[in-house]
Amino acid sequence: MSKPSVFLDLDQWVRLESTDSTNQYLSESSSPSGTIVTARQQLKGKGRSGRAWRSSPGAALYFSGILEWPEQPPGPFFSLACGLAVLDAVRMHCPDSTGLLLKWPNDIIRRSVHAGQSNNGTSATNQEHIEKIGGILIEGRAVSAGVWQTIVGIGMNWSEAPAAEAGDAFAPGALGCPGQPEDLVPHLVRALNHRAESFEASHTLEEFRNADLFSNRFVRCDDKSGRVVGLNSAGALVLDSGATIEDSARSIELLQDP
């Protein structure tokens, strides 16, 4: 079973007031494996496929850390395990937080359902409300023969969310936990290390299925559509038609049940 040769280390915590991107800071520095970095403000945050990560200054968690692996990068379940680690950490720090889920492969969202009401005051179909709280960006590099580093970057709106913009799949939301964003970091480091050590275990896939917004829901991606029935051994979404959605950089539309 693959596991890191160097884990995240709270004693190697670099605290910045401001930086373009915590992932970029680590990738351009000579920081050793195990280093973690946080910033109170991030000027040029990025998400998957180069998308900009918007957030309010001082109101979000900006975190990145370097894990080291022997010989080769971790497999596809590592990304799923990182999402589960974020949920673990939030539940430890903020046990009253409800409705948090993951959206394949590595977005953190909050889902709530409210009773609908028709025009004449009678009850109607319940209304689903989904907010994007944050996301995870994982980047890797070979640093020498037989040594691979993975930078895990996490951004989460903490006390307030930026304004919605055209093109947002879901409106931005905020975690709303007490204290400061940095208060989550010790929980996050422990959870990421624990999940990294066991990401290939069979329970990772099952736990992610249970936490995924798309699980048992109808989705569409390009010319593929159907109900999500699970994940395969490569971490791709499997539809009831037998089709798979493997490119996590594509936009996936959540559909209403027919």
C-alpha cells in the first residue's frame, strides 16, 4: 500500500500575511517536504483548469502543504481522500456544521433542503439549495530520482463568501465556523496525514460515495447523461448507462430527477 515517506508537519508551518497563491509559494520555494503554509490574503488563487479562486480578504482559509512519496505519485483515490480529510477536520473543529458534502472530485459544498410553498400558500415540492464552500487543488512534481512531492492546496470561505458571478455552477457560501481560519489547521494537518496513510484502503471509495453530492443523482457532461451509480477503480464517475466521466476538469451539470 502506497503512503507518504514525509507527512505534513505543524512544526514547519509558514504563516504569511499575503501571497499570490499558497500552492505557488511552495512550488517556487525550496521548502522541504512536510512544510505547510497559510496566508490571510491570497491575491491570485487558482482552481482546477486555471480557473480563478475568488474569496474575500481575511475571510477565508488559504492552505497548502507538501507531502513526499517514494518513487511515484499517489493514485487517483488520493484526491478523494483529501476531500474526506477536509470534512473530517471541519467536523472536529465545528461539530455543529451541517449539510457539508463533497462534489466529485474535490469541491466542498453545503446542501440544504427547504419546504417549498405554492402561490396559494399550500405546500409544494421541497427546494434544494447548494453553495460552494471551497475546493482542493492538488499539484505534483518529481524533485529527484525516486522522490515525488504532492502539494495539496485548500481554499475555503470561512466567515463570508464572495459575490456570485456568471458561470458559477453554485452560489458561493461560507463555512461559518467560530474562531479564525487558522484554528482549523491543526485538525486539517492531522486529518490529511491520516487519510494519506490509508487512501488506498477500500473504505475510502465507499466513504466518498456516501459524501458525494452526485451519488445516485442525474448528471450531464457533454454528450453523456444518466444517474451516478458509483466510482470505478480509476476514481471516475460511473453512470447507470455504463458510461464513465473521467475528466474532472469538465463542467458537470446536476439535473433534476426525471
